[in-house]
Amino acid sequence: MHHDSADIDTDKRLAAEAAVQEVASGMLVGLGTGSTAAHAIRAIGRLGLDIDAVATSNASADLARSVGIRVRDFADVARVDLTIDGADEIDADFRAIKGAGGAMLREKVVACASRRMIVIADASKRVATIGAAKLPVEVLPFAAAYVADRITGLVRSATWRGEYLTDNGNRVLDCVAGAYHDWEALADAIACIPGVVGHGLFLKQVDAAYIADRGVVTRTERAGLERAAASR
Ligand SMILES: O=C(CO)[C@H](O)[C@H](O)COP(=O)(O)O
């Protein structure tokens, strides 16, 4: 059956609306970045709860404030209760690739600071094994040529995202890893190149996923629990 972009956007919204049911008054909530996370931010705004939030991008901070959410400066925050964010790919072992929107470094920091991190997505993001999506690496501009040369030995391809700069003022190398056998080793090898400030491999941070497939949202937990959370 034909599944067009309007249906995909509906699925993004349904996954977001199911996940925000976990938000409760008094929480400090981490807000993700991208079109799916934007649905969650608008849905949290509609809940009208008494919460504080931190944002993973300037765009998400602006959107959150525009829907009435109190946004704190993450520089003053050490721990977050719950973060809800999108992903470019997620597999059955809760490994994810993030960063098509360029926010992967702040997303990683906020995810690591969070007691619980939920990925929300339409079913096109669910994959048997990660690696086909662009794996973005955030690079200190000073180290651009050096990092590109080192990364080339680790991945199939690495292409600069044009003149694009992240919210942190850094450049992005979009890499293709392909079917990799040891993601932990790749993540470590990328992270320890001097001049790399972040990358979009999220191997341990995701606790749960809400995935919407043609109107049906399924929640899966890293612990293995699964149930249908909502339906259209
Ligand atoms: O990691 C991200 C931004 O850095 C996004 O969460 C990811 O790219 C998914 O975006 P979308 O919900 O628009 O498909």
C-alpha cells in the first residue's frame, strides 16, 4: 500500500503524542531536535504541565518557548528526568544513528544526562541493523583536514556537509559506515581522534522507543517489554 509523506508525518505525530504521556508535572524534560521532536514539543506545550525543559538545539528552544514551555540553560543543569528525541535509524538492540539535523552533540550530552531517554519515530527509521544512514561527525573547524584524513580510514565515505555549521560553530562530516561488525570499536575510534567533538552513534543511551507504523504506535523497552501504546 502506498505510504506517502503525509502518512509518515502522521506517524511521527502519533509516536510523539504517545511518548509525551510519560511527561509529568515537576519534571525537567530534555527536548530533542527535528521534525518528530517538534511534534513532541508542541504536544508537551498542549499538555500545559508545570515542567522545566532543556533543549538540544536553538531551534527546539525557540519552538518550546513559543508554545509556552519554560526552557532553562543546559549549562546550569546536571541531570534531566526524561528526554524525548527523534532518530535517523534505530535497531532492535536500541542502537541509533542521529544527527541529520546536526544537533547530535547536544543531543548526546542531554541523553547522557537523562535518567530516561526515549526515541520517537515513524517506522521508516526502524532498521535490522544501523549503518545505511549518514553518520554525522562534528568537527572542530581548526582540525577539518586532519580529521577528514583520519576518518577516511574508518568508514566507507566521508563528505563535508557543505559550509554548514552546528549550533556549536563546528563543521559536520557525513560518513557512511555501512554494515559494521563492531559499533563500539568504531564509536571509540571516531571519538578519540583529536578535533572530533561528537558523533551521531547512540549505542547505549536509548532506553525506549515509540515507533508508529501506519497509525499504530508500539513502545519497546531496552529491557524487552513491548506493548501497543496507541492506535489511530
Ligand atoms: O538527530 C536528529 C537531529 O540532530 C533528529 O532527531 C533526527 O535527524 C530525526 O529527525 P526527523 O524527526 O526530522 O526525521
